[in-house]
Amino acid sequence: MKVTGLIAALLASVLTVQAQAQAKAPAKAKKLPVDTIRQGLATFDDRSIVRAAPPVLIKNATVMTVTKGTLTNTDLLLRGGKIAQIGKNLVAPAGATTIDATGKFVTPGIIDPHSHSMADGGINEGSRSVTSMVRVRDIMNPTAVVIYRELAGGVTTINLLHGSANTIGGQNAVIKLKWGRPADEMLFPGAPPGIKFALGENVTQKNNTPVVVAGQAPAPRRYPQSRMGQEEIIRDAFTRALDYKAEWDDYRARQAKGEKDLVAPRRDLELEPLVEILEGKRMVHSHSYRADEMLMLLELADEFHFHVQTLQHGLEGYKIASEIAAHNTGLSTFADSWGYKIEAYDAIAYNVAILMRHGVVATVNSDDDGRARRLNIDAAKMMRFGGLTEDEALRTVTINGAIQLGIDKRVGSLETGKDADVVIWTGDPLSVYSRVETTLIDGEVFFDRQQDLAMRDQMAKERADLEKEDALMNPRTGRGGGTGGNPAAPANPGPKENR
């Protein structure tokens, strides 16, 4: 009876919390007006929610706007989730929180154009060569601790991508790292949709070790197994997409003429995203390393009249910088990671600088949860390798990423009217000695170092109390307390390989 009563009490508590959360939940955001952005792409409404944040006044900071130079002893007023004012001697409105940033630096939030953080359940649907129907937004894990860690590194926006196992992979999601919020609230409102393509060794599975099971025939290898096969896969997919588009165009034209008893074509969830690419409504982000395969994709895009928004990794991009620039295609790469497979051997540290000098919108990305926490340092390396200016180096992790994702009217620089995605640093963000003090998204604080330090002490005390309680209630399993604890380990555990 006691157990039943406890379960009933817990259930009642959960229902009460759910009811309170529903009562406090903000109203669903109204549909955003369609806006035209880079390459003529239309923004897509989604279920994202932006909460009203109280005003914040940041005083006396060194403000690195990225696009309009660096301003000393300058204030920022954040109101309604936007940057309301930038200037000197600003007055805090009623109810505002004032942050004294004397001696500190303020930058836009860092943007990571290539991330797999918070993807739960695997990032590859590798069973087929074309998986354009799958969506990474369906496997977002809003409780992933890497979100908090990246906020502590000043990252506010990521491009969550499908993996690189397929020639044409799954659909991406642009995310604001609102730690502690539901997944739907993290989706970037109005960000243009994209899709992941991939070329090279990951697709051909050149480095995969086949699984051999005794008594069973080996699993058949998936097509394609060569770079020429990858080109054929893309050409075949877009040929089918053109036919599919023609069917729907004909149906809609006949429908507009008033014809009756028409039967709509069968929907194809694999081809619909490819039609959106052909119509300029979905961005292509393509994993690629070698210059020849990048040129192949750009020429194939010319053939089918679609645009490649970014080349991802692109370690040999410097070899074809002029051609990439001519296609108005961006490139997102590593600062200094190469040599880990054959197609990554011919890389140089000056890749980003050469691309930028040729007019390519270039960025530095992480493709890794650990590197994502230190993108400011990767940006600083670009000053050493290629002689970028401070503003140019910061562009590689801020406004250039926003341009590549089609969200540069909203984020990427500190300008009046843009989203209040702001980071406060203890010093120059391009210094290894600086760290993040506070990270705000839409004017709300999602990381604060002082609060973090206080929480560490609180959690250490809570853990100690729980361990003490556990020792008293369960003496046989307690940690160090009580009688009859865990049996002692054998004096000689034996050789390591036999443990």
C-alpha cells in the first residue's frame, strides 16, 4: 500500500507540474511574413517560439561589431529580444538589468556552420544513397549537455547537419542553443531549409571494415563505390526530380484552368526536397575534400540550374578559389585539422585566407563537440595563417556563417535591430587567455559564469548529502559508511587481458 501511495503521489506531482508548464507556456508565434534573402531563397515558417525578454543594458564595453568596427567604452541596450541601441552613456529603461562590462569585450554570438551536436540516435541514415526524406530536426536532443558547454564557449547558433554517408543525405536544421527549452523552441525562426550532400571516401565507404559473420554471406556493398558513381547518383536524382516537378506543374496548370476530376500525382518525399533545390527554396551544403570533386558538383549544379550554397570541409578549396567565387558558393572548413585520411592530405593552413582573398565567403567550423567550444581560438589562428585582420578573423565564426545559412539579416554582427545574440568576454575573444562571462540569445541569459560557479558548489553539496543519505539507507551499498559494505577487491586481480 505504501508503494501504491507513493506512485500515486508522484503521478499527481507530475500532472501538477505539466499543468503549470502549460499554463505558463507562451502563445504560438504568429506566422512570419515571407522574406527574400540571399540567392532568392524564401524563408520558411516553423514552430519556433521567441519569448519576450526583459531589457538588458551592457555598460562600458569594448564592442566588436564585426561589420562596423570596434567601439570602445560603448553601451548596448537589448530590448524585446533585439539590439535596441548601441552608443555611449545609454540610460537603462525601467526594469532593465544592468551589466557593468568595464574592461570586457562584447561580440556577436558565434555561429558554427557544421555541427552534429544534440543529434540523438545517429546522424547518418546510411542504408541508401539518397535519403533526402529524413530530417535531423526529428532527432534533436534538447537535453544534450554539449549545448551548455558550447554556450560556455560563446556559440549561439549551429547548423545541425545530417552525416556524410550518402551522396544526397538528410535535411538540416538551424538551431539557437536555448539550453533548457523544448526542441521546437530552439529552431531558428525563418531560417531557410537546407540539405546535406556528400562526396568522396565517406560515401564510397573506402575506409569501412566489412562485418564478417561465420557461416553467412557478406553483406552486399552499397552503390556507389566510386566518385563517378556519385556523379551518376546526383544526375539520376535530379533527372527524376525534374520529371516529378513537371507532373505537378502540369497538374496545377490544368487545375488552374478549371478542369474537373483531376487526380493529383503521388507525393514522393524523396523528390520533394530536390524540387525545392531546383526552385531555389532549399540550400545545398556539400561535404567535400578534393578540388576535382568540388568542381564536379559545381558543374553538375550548372547543368541542372541549382545553386550550391556551401562546400563543407573543402580542404583543397584553395586550388579552385576563383571557380568557387564565380559560383557565389561559400566554403566552411577546419582551422588546422587534416591528414586523417587520404583525401585530407593535401590541405594547408592558409586555405581560409586564400579563399577570402578571392572573394569567397569562408568560415571555420567545428564538426566536433569539443572544437565547438573553442571556435574563437580557431578564428584567431586565421590571423597567424594568412594575415587576416581581427575583424576578418571574427567574420569566419560570425557574420560569414550567417551569410552561408541565409540568416545574416538577423544575426552575425552587432547592429541595431538584429537579434540580441551577444557574448561578453573577460578579454579579447581572439586571445587564449580570455573566457566567456555571459552568453545571451534573444536577450535572455543562457550561460553566466558566476552562476555556473555557484551551481558547482550547490551541486557538490547536494551530491554529498545524497551520498550520506544513501549510506544510511543502504549500508551494504553505501560509499564508505555503514557496516557490511562492498566486498574487498581481490589482492591480485590477474593479468589485464583476463579481467
